[in-house]
Amino acid sequence: MAKELRSRASSFIALLLLVVVFGFFPAAAPIPAFSSWSHSSSTRHGKGNVGKFEIADDMFWKDGKPFRIIGGDLHYFRILPEYWEDRLLRAKALGLNAIQTYVPWNLHEPKPENLNFEGVANIELFLSLCQKLGLLVLLRAGPYICAEWDLGGFPAWLLSMEPAPRLRSSDPAFLNPVQKWWDTLLPKVAPFLYENGGPIVMVQIENEFGTYGDDQAYLHKLVTLTRGHLGKDIILYTIDGGTRDRLEKGTIRGSAVFSAVDFRNGQDPGPIFELQKEFNAPGKSPSLCAEFYTGWLTHWGEMIAKTDGDYVAARVQNVLSRNASIVLYMAHGGTNFGLYNGANTGANESDFQPDITSYDYDAPISESGDVDSVKYQALRRVIQKYNVESIPPVPSNNKKAGYGLVRMQKTAAFFDMISGMDVINSLDPLSMESVGQMFGFLLYESGYASKKNGNVLHIPKVHDRAQAFISCPEASEKPLYGGTIERWSNQAVVLPYSDCDSNVSLWILVENMGRVNHGTYLFDKKGILSSVFIDGIVLNTWKMHLLPLENLHTVHKMNLVKDVKDSPSRRISAGTNENGTTTSPEPAFYSGSFTVRSKHDTYVSFQGWGKGIAFVNKYNIGRYWPSVGPQCNLYVPAPMLRYGENTLVILELEAPSSELVVRSVDTPDFTCGSSNVCRYNSRAPI
């Protein structure tokens, strides 16, 4: 593939795509470093408070006494730092004595050697809070985490390496960057080990590897790396589904690594715990279900996942009654802020199932921290029976508020921003990763000769959603919408006739909707990954306009852009697209403001809008897609807000609400879309 020299518009980062009120735009899916939380914790734990956590006689022992882990997953990277302590207190009031959390590599190293441990990435501060509240920590260091998180936690720049590394393997091309990453991460967490007076009692290597591969050399290399930084005493562990096949592939037999299991809520835990013993050394197999599913994830186009609270509590009691330990997945789910949501696949790579913005998970502690559900109360009653320590009282729910109508104004037409974008020229279309872009959109530009009866556009492989537009190069009118090609259906579109003096300009806007986080198709590049065909003929010579929304921790100043009025497209026949519907407006940016006199959690309702991304006070609160559902509203935590005027900016990809309003409301809503059946996917509970 011949690639020409990059043509850079030097002002792109300063002009990053878009438009915002007050001269600012959220340059990325930002998870900002809020001022009061942006500095690395200086807390270190002295040897004066040394403890010992170990395994013997098929039990966990803490400071010489038998100990049962009653834990829950709670991910620091899905919660604003200002709410970390709030959510941990709610977990403690549930009766939990331990927190399990992943470490997402891509959050901490968004670009090679560009490391970030500030704001929501301040893992040291999070560990300090766990220590302060008396909660032990089971740290899931990865490097692969799954977690319904983009690329399973791997940084997307791994996909741009040549030759392509074999992810989750002993391939040196993969292990070398893993080692560099852990050479940074593990020394940071070492002072927080329990033996050093900190909260970390166990460290997981990899995650559910038995469902993916059986490369024992890879697992052993991870053990060597971990021991080199954390020493010989910390308990290392793996988690795999409770079947012989998965345990044989995903565990390291013997006493070097403890093998934990997970299983479906309805399964009998007894035989699985007995099987677990076969994969641990004699006397080194305390029964531990390290992922007990309290709910489930939800993809766009499905019904919101729900499980009965009393049923879940009864199944937890079934585990605890066997003198076993348990970790609830999730205790509190949180939110996929920014563009970090993951995706799953079904029977093939095209059966693409991206996750919604909410990661509520139907967990006992809701996305906004509510604890008045049947599930929370039922689980608390069960846990109280088995917790040897007294459980603190349940905190009240945080107050919610609706701030009313937000009147939106069109700030900029999308295609008016092209001149400020970086451009890369190539004979063939290139992937996002190949042009150094990890998130957001790529706008591909080429040209073709128009036919009276229209032209058929076909893209055999597009990841994930492509909107096609056409225009006459010599005209000043805005491009006209021609149709949409989606990864999961991949139907060709018929572009309308264009009476241009020369070839028609073809514009293809491709959205990255989240990388696959689990299974066979993990190596999930984004953009156009094949040739593009017009009437069966390959199009050559492309320009790629970069629209990165990738740096989640930086806010760039933008130039003010005056409102742009649509001008009629006189020379292109409107006609209909392949679905028989009329063409739609081009993507555009809209902004509005609302006043806050008392800061409380709120939700922004996008009912009546099409599809897009929203920002509150420069903070990317996620994707919305109410026509597909089920999520109608996006959660806005109170710390995101400020007293007085607050700004909402929307990148609308399809069509705005006819009233040009959104609503700030005080309740979540997962009733949008027309789906009546939840697609049961390949990432079903193991």
C-alpha cells in the first residue's frame, strides 16, 4: 500500500474539529483531571503496619486468622474521582470487605510512553481510599482485562504495529510493550501491597485466558514479570470459567498462582469448587467465585439487562453457605464515559454488538450510586449473616435534579470544519490506527463519475458505521447525504445522480463505535479496512481527514465559529436512498446552556434526536442513540457541573430534534428503541 507523505494542518489540535461556545471545545472524550483530584497520591505505607495475607489449609488467612473474602468489582475508571469514596462507602455498607478492580492499560498509556496517572487515572489515590476505608483490594493488573472496555484494555496503538503482534500470546512483539508497561505500573502499586501496609492482597494476571488460548509460556512470562516487581509473597491469581477445558488452558498448576473460578448464577457451586481444587496445590484451594454476576451488560438495540434481586441474593447465599468466598461482578458498574465502551461479536466478525454508554449492569449499587433497590437490600441481608464484622448503615441516595429544557443552537455545519483537520493521502483507504488515530471518526474523501441512474457504493469491510455524502467539487453547496453502511448489515447503498462538471466528490464518515473486548475477533481495527467499490470498480486515491476524539485528559481551546446556515444543494438530485427514505441533513454541532444553582446528579434526555456524542462542560458524557435504544438519557454526575451557566455541546450525526431542545431530568430511562428481545451474545455468563 503506497502511502504519501502526510499533509498536516498545523492548527488541527488547536482547531480539533469542532465548535464550541465560549471558544472552547472538548477535544476528546475527556475524563478530565479535576483540580482537587489531579495530583498523584503521595501516600506510602510504612513497614510499621505490616500484615500478612496467605493461603493455607484451603482457606485465606489474614494476620494469622481465617478470612472470607466477600468482595465486589468496582472500577475506578468508570467513576469520577470525587465519587470514589462515596461509592466505596456504599460497597462497605453492602457488607463487602474487599474491592476488585481492573487496571486498563489504554487509559494509562493512550500513546506509547505517554503515561497518565492523573484524574480518573490516579490509581494510587484510589488505592489510598480503599486503605482508608478498611477495604482490601484484589487488583486485576491485566494486561488484558475484558471489562466491556475498548479492546479489552489494550491500547489501540498495538494494532498499528508492524508486523502485527499476536495479542495475548508469548509473541515478543506483544510481550515487549507489556513489559515496558508493567515496568511502570507494578512499581507504583508495590507500596500498596498488604505486606507493605497497603490494601492489595491479591494480583490477577491476564483474565479468563482459558476461553481464549492455551499459551502457557505467555502466562509464565507474566508471572515472572509480576514477581520481579512485587516479590514472592503476594498471591497471584487467575480467573477462569468453572469447566475443565477452561481451567486447563487458563491456569498454572501448582502453588505459584492461585486458580479462582467463576460460573453462572444458576449453577451448583459445589462440583465447580471441587474441580477448582484439581488446579491448585494441596491445601492451597480456598473456594472462591471471583466473578459472581449480579446483572449483565447491555448492547445498543437490546432491552436493558435485568435480573431478579431476590434470586441473585439466594444464589449468593448458596455460595456463602459452603464457607466459600465470593466477589460480586459488579457491585457498582458506573459509566463508559468518553469513547471507551467495548463491544462483542457473535457468530462472526460482522455480528457486531457495541455496548451502551451506561455500565449500570443492574448492579446492587446503580450507575448513579442509588442503594434503595430490592437487589441491594436482599444482598445486604444475606451478607450480614456471613460477615463477622458489623456492617455500617446504608447511606442515603444522592439527590438528583432536573434542570429543565436546554435550547440548542446549531453552532457549525460539520463539513465547514474540514479545512482545519489533518489530512493523510494514500492510494488505498487506511485504518484509524494506521494514521495514528485511536478513537473518534475518520472522514474519507475520493471521487467517481456519476451515472444517470445512480451509482452503487459497496464497502466489504467497514468498522463500524459509515455515512456517505456526495458533492460537486466546483460547487459551494454542502455535501448531500447518500446512505449509511453498517458493519452488522453491510448493505450497499445507491448514491443519487449528481450533475457535476467533473467527477463527484465522495465523502465517507466512519465512526469507531468501540473495539471488541472479548473473543476471537479481538484484533479489531477501525475505519475502512478493504477496498471501496463504485459499481464494482475499485476507487483509488484517498484523502483521510482526521477527527480524533482520543485524548481524554486534555481540553484544547477552540476558535469561535459563527452559526452556519444550510444552503440548498441545487445541482444534486435529492431522490431517496437504498431504504426508500429521503436524504437527511449533514452532521452538525449544536450547543446550549442551562443554569445550576444547586449541584446535583442529573440526566440529559436525547429523545427525539438521532445519534451522536454529547459534552457537558467539555466532558464527554458518552454516546446517545435513542432511536435504537434502550438508553434514552445520559448520566451527568454533580461534580461535572458548576454553579451558574453550564454548557452542553452535541455532535449530531443524523438529524436533530425538530424542537432543537434536550431535557435535563432527574431519572434514568432505558425504554427507548423498538427492541423487544435481548440478543444473547457470545459474552454470556460463563
